[in-house]
Amino acid sequence: MHKIASAGNGFYFDDIPTDTIEAPYLPGADFIIGVNGDSMEPTYKDGDLVYVEKRQIIETGEIGVFILNNECFIKEAGEDGLISHNKKYGVIPGSENIQCVGKVLGKVEMN
């Protein structure tokens, strides 16, 4: 778990450190990742933690974690590319260079 899935302009994806945290169990989740930036507001905010199920493909309209040019993004999969929920940010055009890491299953709710 680290704050690396950018909800902004991207985060360089190399030599990622990991931590172990205690979080409520969510069936299907393979790991937890932190959100960095504001491009997915109001759905996900900077500092939120999200559950991710490892997948190479997700459906249009689902939110996922993606890698493009070694940068990691949390975005909605769209017909023409990766969509931010914050209107300040444009669509990242679809490309064969975008790799899906997994599907976001939801926000970690800590007590």
C-alpha cells in the first residue's frame, strides 16, 4: 500500500515500496493502493485508500488502475480512453500502451 495511483497527472511506477496495513476484509481484493491527486474527485480524493482486484481487462464504465509510460493512474475506463471524474482534467486517449493493473472495488473505510 502506498499513495501511487495518481488521480492527477500520473506517478512514476518504478521500485514501489510496500507497507502492510490492517484493513477490513473485502472479498476479491488483491491489494490496497493509495490515491494521489484530485482528478477522480468527488468519487475518490487525495489520500483515499482503495481496494483493487488484479485484472488485465475491465469493462467500460468501471474504475481501474492503469499504467501508461511507467506512470500509474486511477481512472474510469471509457470508450475513447481513461476518464477523470474531475472536469478540470481531460481524457487520456486510448492506446495500446495502456496496461490495466486491476479493477477498483471501492474505498477502504477505516474505523
